[in-house]
Amino acid sequence: MSSIFKRRQPRLLHVLIHLFLVIQLSSSLAAGTFSNRTTMPVPCRPDQASALLRLKRSFNITVNSTCTLQSWRPGTDCCHWQGVSCGRASGRVTSLHLGECRLESPALDPAVFDLASLRYLNLARNKFQGSEIPTLGFERLTELTHLNLSTCEFAGGIPHAIKRLTNLVSLDLSSEYYLYDQDDSYLSTAVWSAWSLVEPNLGSLVAHLHNLEQLYLGKIDLSGNAPNWCNAFTNSTTPRLQVLSLPNCWLSGPICASVSGIRPLTEINLQFNKINGPVELFADLPSLSVLTLTNNLLEGRFPAKLFQNNNLTDIDISYNFDVSGSLPNFSSQSMLTKLLVSSTDFSGIIPSSIANLKSLNMLGLASSDFPQELPSSIGQLTSLKKLEVSGSGIIGSIPPWIANLTSLIWLQFSDCSLTGQIPSFVGNIKNLTRLQLYNCDFSGPIPPHIYNLTQLQFLYLHSNNFVGSIQLSPFWKLPHLISLELSNNKLSVIEGDDNYSATSINHLNVRTLGLASCNLSSIPNAMRNMPRISNLDISRNQIRGAIPHWAWETWSSMLILDLSHNKFTSVGYENLPVDVVFLDLSFNLLQGPIPVPTPAASSLDFSNNRFSSIPLSFGFQLSRMRYLQASRNNISGKIPPSICDASSLVLLDLSYNNLSGSIPSCLLEDINSLAVLNFKANQLRGKLPHDIMQGCASEEMDFSDNQIEGQVPRSLLACRDLQVFDIGNNQITDNFPCWMSMLPKLQVLVLKSNKFFGEMGTPVLGKESNCEFTKLRVIDLASNNFSGTLQSKWFRSLQSMARKSSNDVVSMQYQHVTDGTRYQFNTAITYKGSEVVFSRILETLVVIDVSNNAFHGVIPKSIGELLLLCGINMSHNAFTGQIPAQFGALHQLESLDLSSNDLSGEIPQELAWLDFLSVLNLSYNGLVGNIPESPHFQTFNNLSFLGNIGLCGLPLSKECEKTNPNMVSHSLKKKSVDIILFLFVGLGFGVGFAVSVVVSVTWGSTIAKHLEMALPRGVVKYLLCRLV
């Protein structure tokens, strides 16, 4: 037994030792864990606190600020300050979150770059007042993974150093932007941004950000990266990218195939750009859940495969007018929550299977090619919160199944042909916050059950046929009302319950009010108590007198104000006291100096008033000004040099005033954003600026009706987008500008009433390769000193006069890509014998005017190939020869003036069949023979033919002599005409063939009788008339 114990003793000892070690190790681990749990975090380092306090001192805390930073006090631990987090072991600041604090600062203090351990930096929605962000400093923040500088009102370029932050996972530099809602036309937000990304470009910015998962650059100007912007995003440069958000970035060009190779992409937002090309590429992104492409220039067929992607929750391709497709049969497995295909080219039926989209809460259907009636299956989408329907194909009345959609908060029928009154069941959809029934044919009075919708925030009933008197006071009883639009109906709006309006309106939050064309004679009294209003339209009424002082004092939040087409007489202030962004005072009786706007102004329209001057300080601090119109006033004096401070000007129209002096050179030499420049009908002198900068954005220039001299500057070639150039009625001395044929978009060229000289259409040897104006549709060279002959080859180069382009638009206009602002190009030319101002240049306006010059030789026959011509004026020259019979092919011709030349021969019979010709002047030439007989020619009076002693026949009093039949026979042998008659011979088995018979026709009843034997009398009469 003892031996057994002795054998087991070592084994027992080992077990005891092992047990002791385990217990000891467990105790150590427990002690260590306890120690770690009780170790206090390292407090904020002094250098970190110092940097934060410097940053605090750079901020101004205002009444709008949501963060007071009261905890940021010296001597306290900065790791516990508001918005600050630190590393536990280091005491260094790792996170600074001041987003949404609404602090203000003249610039970003470099102290933030002393926080070199930052991983998270959020300064969103603080105001840095248009300052440029420091170019140096970000390279020190190498540990940053999240950077948010959105909506901070920075200007200038994006710092180069950001591209070195290779640990970035999320980058947000976006800004909110002026955005007119496509549905309700109100300004949803008004935060200005002037950031751009040129160098580094988009490609170099993201080239080394391989960890990037989220990229937000909304409203950053990326136009310098077009059209190859999307080459920046590939599977090798941004392999982890999940969110690509680039709305309102001035992007153009197609979407690259490389984007479809980034498989993790879940969200794409490219709305409000000018991106073109097909949309098929998005079908190859398996993880895609959100696709927002609204308001682009996309085209082609929307891939049905995308609808089958069960990961997809949001599809918005609205306002891509050339995107076609059809709605598929929807699976019950679909996860779609948003489907917006408004204003596309979608067609076909709306399938009843749309009822399978049980998760759908937003549905937008708008197309003229959808069926006339909506399927009642939409009424089964009980989760639907937004229903938007528009399109001319939608007729009838509001369908009764709408009553089933009790979850609706947004109901819209717009731009359609729906008629009738608003049905009573609409008043039972109690959750409605937006009711938008506009641009349709609804009629009758506005029903009182509208006032039952106590949750309404937006009510848009404008542009219908509603009638009767309507009181405003019941609307004010809707407690949540934000926007009310009653404009452009047949309503007479009255105040209503004055006591209610005066005492109870303060609780309202009305931001948008539209009462245009509502028969108002004064500003509604209730508006004295609307301090939050930001968008007001009371245009096209009969409101008289001065704009009241209380209005400017009350409307301190006003952003959009339209008082046009009234009878206001005074603004009341020399300097506008309100930060109005869009102000329209046009078509009133306003006098005195134009009021000086605040720096917030972006669009001002003072046209058609009685303003007398522009203050010298007008342009100071107007760096955000984009559109300025002050035409048709009584403004005298010089254009103030301060206008050059408006460096963002896009449109400047000072036409029809009494301005004197010269044109400030900065407008063409320093401001490259200017698209429209109109100084027509002033007293301007001097020469045009000669150093036009590269990158010139001008699309229309009108300097006509002034006293400008010198030459047309050759540097105008920098304006590659120029479409309209009008220098008519000045003192320009120059030869014909063949070099302008190198402007690829030039369509209207007006040089009339100057001192141009030399030949037309002949390039100066060694300076221009050709003189072919392929896009030109209007050319007016009248009343100059041009000479020489007209070349047939030159007229053949006018391709846009010969055939329609597939890109033709209804009228020529400027349209801004982002805010949608439009300006109709205009011109003044002699048309149908009178000076006509075309306020819209329609695509059908195709005119040649070379009158009152010294051209000679024959009129080129090639003009007859310009089939779209509607006006020709070649009068008062020295043209010889005959009127080309080829003019008979110009079936669109409305006006033809060849008067006061040396033309000879007979008037071509072909002219008699120009059915649209309403003005004809062939007077004072050497024409002979019979005036062609046709019902149309009989509408012209004798003034059209005076001064041609050899002409005879109606409408002239001179009768044509009866000629000897033998002489007629002899004459006709010289002028025999071959007619090819196609006789269709029927075969016995019903198949016909054409036989051409050539008949030599001579004048006389004998031939007529023979023809009548073979052909119907009407055909014979037509042929003989064409031969006369």
C-alpha cells in the first residue's frame, strides 16, 4: 500500500501545482481586468483645449444658433465639452461634432488643424459667409474617416489636401441649393454655394480614397470635369463606394460603363444635371436600392431588369423626357417604396398588378402616352402616401377609388385634362398634408369641404377654371397651412373675416402665397401678420400706390417676391431692406433710381417701369447676382462700373433705355458666366471690348440701335455658345465677318444699318478656311455698303435653312440648368415690309435680308434650295437677269421683296403657287409680260408691280395685248414644254403598271381637246394653268 502511495505521490504533486497555477493565473487576470476597469481616462491635453478655445473665439453665436458652446470653458476637461470626444488613453480630440449648430464665422480658423487625431469632423450647416476654405491644413488630419462640411457657405475651390485623406470612409461637401419644386413651384431651400472642383479634378480627388464608401458633392460646380466626370469612379479607384450623390453639379455627358463595375453601390443620386445617354448601365448593379436620376437628359429605354431587382426600393427617373419604357407586371416580392416616372416617355398600360406593390408609398405617373383612365387597382395600394398623376392623356374626373387611399398625405393631379368639381370624398382624406390640383380644367367654386382637411400644409389650386368669390379667412383657420396657391383662375379673392385675420393669424406659418390674377385691388390685410412668408406672388392684379412700408418691415424672411403687372408707383426705399433673392417688380409705374439690393439678391426684374437711373453703388457686394433685367425704363447716364462686381452675372438686359457712354469692358473681358447681354436701343458709344476672355459663355449679344463704332472684335470667337449676335443700327466699319462661321452654334446674325463693306461670303485668304454658316437661320445685312455678286456656293452652305434639324426647338431661349430660369432670345428685322420685333425667335423664322446694298449680278438659283425660307428681301440693289423659277419651290415663303433692282424677263409662273406668300414686291424693275394668273396672285394690289413698264394684266390697269395665233405658235415652238403623263393600265388579273408618255405641248385649244380625250377635265385645267 505504501508503495502504491509512493507511486501516486508525484502525480498528485503535479495536479496540485497545476491547480495552484490556474488559480494564480485567474487571480492575475481578474486583478488586471479590475485594474483596467478602474483606470481613469486621460484628461484632455492642454494643446487640444487651446485649439478648441481658439476655434470657439472665431465663431459668432446668434439668435439662430442651436449650440451655445457654454461648456467650452478654460480649466475644464475639453473631452466633456459639447460636441467633443477624445481618445481614452491619449486625451487627444478624436471627434468634433458641431453639425447643425448654425454658428457664424468669417472664415474657418486654422486651429481645427491642430486637432491632428481627429477621426470625425462635422461642421455642417454653420455659416462661413462665402469665405474660401484654407488650402493648407487638411493634410495634417491623416486619421480622418468622416468629414462633413456640407452647407457651410464656403466659396472658391475644394482644397487639394483633401485628396490625401486616404482613410476617409465618408466625405460630404454638399450644399443645399435654390430648388423650385417641380410639383408646386415654391422655393424649398435657399442656401447659397459657390464651391467648385476644377483642380484637383474629380478624378484626382478620389484617386487615392480607396476606403471611401459615401461621397456627397451636391451643388459643387463640377462642370469643369464634364463630359468625362464618371471616369473617376471605377472598381479600382473606389472599390468600396456605396453612396454616390452628385445632384445639381452641372454635370454633362454620358454615364460611363465603369460605374456599373462598382458592385457595392447601393445609392445613386444624380438629379438635376445635364447627363445624357442611355440608362441601361444601372441594371448591372445587384446591390442598388436607391436610383434618383430626375431632371436630366437621359434617353433610351429604361431596362425592365431594374424593375425585377428586389433590392430596389426607390426609382425616380422623372423629368427625363426621352426615357421610354413601360411598367411591367409587378411581382408580389417587389420591395419598391418609391416609383416616380413622371414626365418621361413611358407608354402602354398601367398594369393591374401594380396592386402587388404593397410597400409602395410614393407613385408618380405622368405621360401623355398613358391610357386615358387610371386602373382602379391603384385604389388597393393602401400604404400609398403620395400619388402624383399628370399628363394630357388623363381625362374625366377625379376617380372615386381615391377615397380608398386613406393613408394619402400627398395627392396631386396636374397638367392634365381632368374636369369637373372637386368631389366631396377628397374632404374625407383626413391625413392629407398636400393637395395639388393645378394646370387642369377643374371648375366650379372652391368647395367648403377643403376646410375639413385640418392637416393641410400645401394647397395648390392654381391654373384651373375655378370661379366665384372666395374668402381668404377660412384658409387661415387651417392650423398647419404653409403654402396656398389660388393664382390664375377666374376667382375674385376677398379678405373675409377681418377680425379673425387681424387677431388670430399670428399662429400661422404661411411661407408661400400665390394670388396672381385674383382681382385684388390692395395687398390683403392679413399679410401684415405673416412674418415667416418667404414666397409671395400677387402679380397681375390692380394694386395701386406705393409699396407700403409695413410690407418691407414685416416680410423679413422674404426670398421670392413677385409684384409685377400692377400699378405700384414707389418702392419706398433707396436700398432694399429685405434679403430678397428673387424680386420681380416689372410692369408697374415705379419711378426714381432703381433700388439697391442686398448681397443676397440673385434675380432682379425692374423692366417696364419708369426708373430714371442706376445708382453708382448698385453693383457693390452683388457677387451672387445672376439675373438683372431693367429694360424699357427711362434710365439715363452711364452704366455704373460697380456692375463689374457682379461677377456671377448670367443675364443682363438694359435694353430700351437712354444709357450713354461706353460698354464696360469687364462685362466681356472679366465675367465669363454672362450668357445673355442685351443693350439694345440706348445711346451707347465707343467700341466693343476687344479682349473677350476664353471660356466666354455668351449665347445672345444684342448691341443694336446704339452708336457703337469700330470693328466686330475677332476675340468673339471665344464665345463658342453664341447663337444670336445683333449689332444692327450702329456705326460699325468692317468687312463681312466670314470668321464668324467658326462659331458652331450661331443662328441669328444681324449686321444691318452699319458701314460694312466689300463682298459677302468670300473669306479673306489665309485667315479663314471657309465661310460656311451651316447653322444660320436669320441673316440681315440690309443698309450697308456691301458690293459684288452673291455666290451660289455660299447659299448652299446654309444647311439649317434647307432642312429641319432633329434638334430644333420651338423657340430660341436661354435656360439655366439648375434653377430653370428662362429668357426668350429676341431680335428686330424688316419682315413683310415693316420693322418687326420678334420677342420670340421661333424655329420657323428663316429669313435672308440683303436689301439696300450695292450687290449686282444674277440672283443665285441656289436660294431656291433653302426650303425653310419664309422671308427674302433683296430690294434696292443692282441685281440683273431673271427671277429664278426655283423660288417656286419655297413653299414656306411668306414675304418676297425684289423691288428696285434691274431684273428683267417674265415673272415665273411658279410664284403663283406659293400659297403662304402674303407680301410680294416686284416693283421698279424691268419685268415684262403677263402677271401670272392664280387665285392667290389676285390678292396682291398694283403696288406690288409698279414701275415695270413691260408688265400687263391684273391687278395693273394695263391690259395685255391679244397676240396673233401664228405668232403664238411660233413662240411656243421655242417654249415647248414636255409633260410626263403616267397612265396606269389595268391588266386583266388586277395588276397595273405605269407607262410614261412624253407629250410636247403647244398653246391652243387643239392640244387641250386632245388632252381632254385622255385625261379628266380638272387635270387638264391644272396642267395648262401650270404652263401659263
